[in-house]
Amino acid sequence: MAAAASRSKVVNLLGLLQAGANSCPCHSHAHSHFTPTAASFGNMLKYGRNYASAQDNNTDYAFEMAASNIRFGPGVTGEIGQDLNNIKAKKVAVYTDANIAKLHPLKAVIQSLEKNNVNYVLYDTVRVEPTDTSFKSAIDFARTHSPDAFVAVGGGSVMDTAKAASLYSSHPEADFLDFVNAPIGKGLPIRRSLKPLIAVPTTAGTGSETTGTAIFDYEPLKTKTGIAHRALKPLLGIVDPLNTRSMPSQVHASSGLDVLCHSLESYTALPFNQRSPRPKDPIERPAYQGSNPISDVWSLHALRMVVKYLPRAVKDPSDFEAQSQMLLAATFAGIGFGNAGVHLCHGLSYPISGLNKTYKHPGYNVDHAIVPHGVSVALTAPSVFRFTAAACPDRHIDAAAAFGADPAHVKESMAGEVLAEKLTRFLEDLGVPNGLGALGYDSSYIPALVEGALPQHRVTKLAPAGEPASEQLASIFENSMSNY
């Protein structure tokens, strides 16, 4: 009875806090109407029961929250010159890609820099979906010009490239693989302070303006990998809704799918206090730590925003409210997954992109074959969540509820199937390619796809049931050949 009374008091308190937030002009969100379910509240209590100590001597017992400063508002890009003067930057390296170089976001940045007499150099040839080769070119530019601050204007490719340029220009003696995630690289921790980076996202997807992660295609192995450390976080993310107004519909869709999977994967990731090994030194605690009570809040809220606003943004690129809310959702999800991590959708996406030689997604003005990152992560999502549901059915039910399912009528044994069906219909309505087969893959590619996914330990080990075996990965790929 005492436990029940205590729980009742806490639930009542949560209700009061929610009601107060909805009426507070500083903290209310018109789009937030979440009422904690028994399942989602139970998830929070599970953390509390295991919070003080690890389950064994090798699992972690703590999590660490890290995120960039964020400034949101239409027109805030115009403040960037003042920001750079405020940090006393003497020479700024501005990174962007050839498409953004012609559009409003870069023009707004350059106008602000010149208005505030900021000395800058421009690198406008960032590769969309970067490679180790394109990273090295951007690094060489930074080492040549020795800037004391960086600005990234673009999507995740640009922001990740600027992070790499900042990192390696501060470590001129480093080999490229020194900081790349193991087992492809050495995964060394970053012990030096990096030059400040201000990120100006132009897509509503990656959330890279909040995270310490930089992803690229490693060409020798034909797979994606990355660099992950809190030191890579931008000093400031300037999140300006005016900067996404030029996005084509297909770019809205694919970038929004990345937000979708960031939210779903981080919310269902292995809990932080089940992740091992426990770090011997705090600097070795990974950026991707597993699901935790703070990331859960950001991830689940971002998921609800994606379900509500992404279809509108794709259907009508002039829907400014939907665009703005998707940009916020990307940032919210970035804070969530940037600390909790992602798992199988992302781990399996890397060989899907890396092995592609012919497919070129509509709406992308590039001169090479491309599977946009958001598309590559979404195509396996229905199969992934069928597979992971048995490990934490309550969280999969919470996710299905975000798509409109009634949690009271979803048995735990059906959680994966219900969520997968909701995801499938959502992807179909957005016009997403019908599985891996639509990209030109068939069953003969599965061994190569599995081989490309196996090195992605940084994320695959965060699956809620732990890292899958090769046979299980093969089954997920096989079941993702066609979704509709």
C-alpha cells in the first residue's frame, strides 16, 4: 500500500507539472498533450530502481548529458557575426556544399560576417554523404588556413565535415584513423580542446548541431563509420526556420526519416546501466551511452512531433509551421540520441549506403549515386522493431501509441508487429522506396550487407537485446527487401 500511495503521489505531481507547463508562457508547447501511461511511467521507475548501482562490476552506473547551446528563431542566422566577435574569433573557416553556397542560408551567414567585420575563408565543396577522402580534403583546407573558429552551414554532411576539420587541424600529428570508431579505427579519446564550431543546419534531420558525432563513408571497406566524442559538439547551434524553406519535398522526407529513427532507436536502446564495459576513466564513457531518463523525454517528444508534422512538410514544402516544428524535432531528437545513441536501423544503414553504386534518389542534385541517410535508416525499421520488441515491449508500445495505436489494446506479445505495421503505413504514405529491393538489392547482396554491418559495434551493441548475431542481421535484411 505504501508503494502504491507513493506512486500515486508522484503521478499526481507529474500531472501538476504538466498542467503548469501547459499554462506557462516560457515552457508551454501547444503541440504537447502527453499523458504518462502506466507503461511509460514504469519505464522511468525501472531506471530509479537500478540507478544507484550497476547490475554487476562491469556495467556502467552513470550517464552523462551533453548538448550544444541552441538558439532557435526565424532570422537568428543574422546574429552569427556578433557571436564570432563575442568569442574574439580572428579567422573563421566557413564550410558548406555547392548547393547551399547558392542559397539564402549561406548568403545570410556571409552578410552577417561582413557586416560585423569578421575575417573568414570559405570552403564550399563539402561532399553530400562525405567519405574519408572528402573529409581529408576539408581537413587539409583547415590545416592550410589555421582558423581559430569554424562555421558549418548545411545539413549533416556539412556539419560532420566541419567537425572533422576542426578535430584534425587541432591534431596535426594524428593519423586519420586515430579517432575513427573501433574496430575500423583506434577510437582514441580526444584530450585537447578544439576550436569553437557554430553549426547552422539547413535540413531538419540529422540533429548534428547538438551532437559530438561525425559520420562518413570509409571507402576502403565500402561502409559507413564515424567519429564520436563530446569534444566534437558545436559550441552553438543556430536553428533558423528560414534556412529550411528551400528544401525540396524529397529532402524534407529523407531528412525527417532520420529524425524518426533517431527518436525510435534512442528510446528503445539498451538502458545505460546495462551497457558494458564500465569506463575506467570518465573521458572513456562513450557519447552513445544507452537509453536514460533524460534522453527519453527528448526522444519520445520528438517522435510525436515527426508523426504529426513530417507528412505535412513533405506534402506542402510551403507549410512553414510544419517546417519549423520538424526543425525543432530534429534538434530535440539530436539531444536524445546524441546521449542515448542509436542501434540497428543506423548500424544496418551504413552498408546500404556504402554498397550502393547505381541508385540515385530523386530530389538530390548531386553527381554521384546516393541513398540519402534518412532513407537508408528507415528501410529496415519495420523489420528491426519486429526483432527488438521482445526485449522491451513496453517501450515499443509507447512508440506505437505515438502513431495512434491504443496502448490499452496492444498486448506485449504483439508490440513489435503493431509498431512495424504503423511504421510501414507511415513510410508508404510518404512515398518512401519499397524496401531494399527498390534500391536494386536482392538476396544475393545479404552476405555483403551483413559483413558491412558487423563492424558497427558502436551502435549495434546498443540494441535492446544486445548485439545480434550474423544470422539475425541476415534475417532483418531479408525481411526488409520489400515492406509494402
